[in-house]
Amino acid sequence: METRTEISSLGEFGLIKRINEGVSTQLPDTVKGIGDDAAVIDNGEDFGLLSSDFFLEGVHFDLTFFPLKHLGYKVIAAAVSDIAAMNGIPRQVIVNVALSNRFSVEAVDELYLGIKTACRDFNVDLTGGDTASSRTGLLISVSVLGRVKKDRIAYRNTAKPNDLLCVSGDLGGAYLGLQLLEREKQVFLVNPQMQPELDGKDYVIQRQLRPEARMDVVYELEEAGVIPTAMIDVSDGLASDLLHLCAQSGVGAVIFEDRLPIDDQSFLAASELNIGAITAALNGGEDYELLFTVSQSDYEKIRNNPKITFIGYMTDNKEEVVLHTKSDNRVPVTAQGWSNV
């Protein structure tokens, strides 16, 4: 009898590992395949970068509270973030869209208004794509091409013991914004006459609905003369993405609870939702900040940059990735990721 293994028994990261088993690249210009934020192709003078993202209605977004214009912007920002995580510059995007018959031409116009706005903001060209009919709502696939100088590329697998661990921006806001929107949706479903209570929560709502890829940090690192020793974007959550970086680099890490950057509005939202702000920062996801390591010799070059926070350091103990708490305890960092239920 043929055995059946449920995907939920592996989880997201186990499934990725299983897919990667036995995959090898054959072409000489394929520098890096599966395992980083983008594939790397040798273009001669520089490296080409190629990445793709998939967005499914009901899984990655809820159109009950997600304006199509913001959704269009977000899918491009998420794709561009993968190129930023390689220390590269995005150049072209291709967008594939599958639509059910409940979407009008005007709705498609609204979606593409957001896409075009993001392309303008991130200085990328929308160069094509495909459209199809869908029986299950809206599906969007985005592929992005980028470039990076060969001596400036940043991988996930090149962090070293004693490197300093940094993150851009702040963490947890996108997750908390989503929880607020989900709460107001439930209130609306019970009583459609109720008005949403989102006053004073603009920042965390924006972090969920209209995130920004941190290309500004990529440019500022270049201006400072700093090349990250390793980098990844925070899409799955700080904990999960840090574990990716550590596993692929063969190092451990210590991060400090009191160094995690959390916005004041995120603290307020977390308190209102009865969610730990540190938990949101570690496991929330969709912040699209950059998590990267630098050598200690580069500390002075960026220590005064207000967009960058030093949150810990890398160790030679690859079995230990821990959070150093305010009470001087060390707690293992664990991954989240999606599961197939």
C-alpha cells in the first residue's frame, strides 16, 4: 500500500528542504540556485538576480480589508525586497494574475495602479506577465530581475562567528496591523453598522497594507562602504529568517531582547491585543526589513545610522541560536513558518 505523508508533518521549512534534496545546477552561468532570496546568474560584468513570489487570496491577503491598490503595491515591494536582500538593485518585474469573474475591469485598474506606483517608487520596469481565469479568487505571481556588482553580493551562507547582527527599521508592526484588521473584520461581520476602531493605528496598519522594500538601506550601506557579510529579508519573521541565516552559514547567534527595535505604536497595539510585543517582533513576519551581519571593523561606519539597529552577534556554536532576555536568561529561538492543515 502506498504511503501518504501529510505536508503538515513537514511544515514550510521541512518541505523546502525536501524539494531541495537532489537538486543541482548544471549550467556554468548559474552561480546560485535554490536556497537564497534570489537565484544568481553570471552576466559577465555583474551578477543577475532572479526571484519570484506567489500571493493567494484567502492565504496571503483578505480583500475584506485589503484595498486592491495597496495589494498591488505590496506584491511589488515584497518582490523587490528579495533583491535588496542580496544587496542588489531591482530592474524589471513580470506580474501574472489569475482573476475570478467577480472582479471588474475597474478592480483590475485599481490593482495595477498600485503595481505601477510601486514600480515607479522602486525604479523598476513592469515588462510583462500573463493573465488567466481563476475559480478561487485572485492569485498573483511576481517575478523580479535585478543586478549586483560581483564584489558586493550578499548571501545567506556567509556569516562568520563574531560578526555583528543588524536589522533595519522596526519589527512586529505588520503582524500587529494584521491582527487589528482581523479583529475589526470580525466586529463588522457581527454588526455591519459598527465603524472600525483604527484611530491612532495608522503606522501598524500601513506596515501590513503598504510595506516598503528597504532599498534605501542598500544604497546607504554602499555609501558607507559596507558590504554585509550575509543578509536576508524579514518576510517570515525575525526568528525564522535568523534561523535560515544561521543554518546556511553554519553559525549560531545571540540576540538581545532589549535591542529589538519596536515602534511605540506597535507596543500600544500589542498591549491592546494582549499580544507580547517581543513575540510579534520575533514571529510576526511581513516586515520586509533587512537582517544582516557585518564585520566588527565596519561598526563605526554605520553605528550612527538611525535606520539600523545592532541586535546581537554571531557565534561559532551552530547549535545555539538564542534570545538573551532582559532578565539575563537565554531562550532558544524557534522557527514558525506556515503549515498545511
